[in-house]
Amino acid sequence: MKLMGMARRSVSIWVAVIGLCVAAGAGGADPHRDTLPYQDTLSDGQINTGSASVFTVLTSSSDWLRGASVVQGDIGVDQGRFTLSGGSDVFGDLVHHTGVMIKNAGGSVHGRIYSDDPLIDSALSDAQVLSDDAFAEAVTPRYATLTSVNLNHSSLTITGGANEKVVLRLTDFVLTNNSILTLSGTATTSFIINVTETFSLRSNSHISLVNVPASNVLFNILGTGSTVSLRGGSTMFGTLLALNRKVRIRGGSQVVGTVIANQVKITKHSSVLTPTRNP
């Protein structure tokens, strides 16, 4: 009987050891899932903005919304001051980091105003990962010789196929005097356009899409260069990502998509609107 008792204890010990090993193995699997390679686009072609996807406008510094301008969607502000004036409207929530000053001098937030430090921190971190990953993408070979877009009263079309990621790397992107850049593809085509110097749309110039959702388009503006500018009734579709730049949208200009920048000023009847998935 004594030997049988020892045998039972031995079996129990081995079962416990095996259980601990299984648990340790299962616990060790999670970090591997967490470190899977980041993808700047999702399986359906959408740009992967991570936790920043809840925001229509996200800044690491101050925001201005003035002169009967509109943001349709949520705004996130990391630091500095948010100023709302001149009959402007936010049709969404205003989410800010602790310490942000909010000044309302004649505008309306048609949602909640609250602080959420972890969300703001996570959103800006994910936006940085997106910017870095997008810039590391190889240029699409057929567009390797296109290193700058500078249109003056003219047009240009960039095309992509189903499930294709089209990547450009440009020094400057400038449209003026009724110029049009068209991105043409399908509902699963993605466009990533990296710009290292000037980004400017003015004098009724436009970035238009054919069969491509705005959520599949990224303009990634790198470095601490000049102000990113849309003015004079100009429009664009897509995500405008300029983490180290100031963005100015004015004079009746419009972004249908997302703006993520160091600082954003939207003035004089301009707007940033949340896109739909339908092209």
C-alpha cells in the first residue's frame, strides 16, 4: 500500500509539471502574436491607421477651427489649445489629453468633450508606425521615374489593379490652377504616396478617385518642412498624414478622409469629412 501511495504522488507531481509546461507554452505564444509584422494596409485595401481610426482629425499640438468651418467626426488633441470660433461645428466628440486648453468663442461641439490619455497616446503611436512603414515600402516599378508631381492647369492619372498596392516616393506634390490628380483602381486598390518636401493644393485643384475608397489612400508627408496647405476651394480624398508638419485647410477647401498632423488649422468655410467605404 505504501508503494501505491508513492506511485499516486509521483503521478500527481508529473501531471502538475506537465500542466505548468503547457501553461507556460500557452503564455509564451501571446507575445509572438503581438509581434507579427505590421501591415500598413488591411486585407480589403484600407489604410491601417490602427487606434487612430476613431479620429477624423488628430493632432499632437494645437487645433483651430474657425470661420464657419466643419469637422464631421471625432477630433483628438494631444497638447496645447483647441480653439473653436466663428460659428464652426464639430459633428462628433472632442477627445483631448489631460492639460489641453479648450477655448470656445462661438462654435458648437455636437458630441462629448472628454479626456482620454491612453487613447490619444495609442492613436499617435499607431500613426507614427504607419508613417514609418509606409515610407519603407518599395516604389511600384512602373512609377519609379515619377519623383515629383507639379501640375499647373493640367492633369495626371495614376492607376492600380485589384488587390494592388501602388507606392510613389515624391519630393514635391504641388497642384495649382484647376489641376487634377486622379487615382484610378478598384475597391481593393491601395495608394501610398510618400512626399518628402512640399505638399500644396491651391486655386481649385483636386485629388479625385475613380472606383477607389478614400480609406484606401494615404498621403504620407515626411520631415519638418513647409506647411501642408489646401486653399482656394481645393479638395482631396484620403488620409493626410503629416506628423511633424503644420496643416492649413482654408478658403472653402475640403478633405474627405482623415487629417493627422502636428498642428491643424481649418478656416474660412473649410471642412474635413468622414468618408464612406463606397468609392
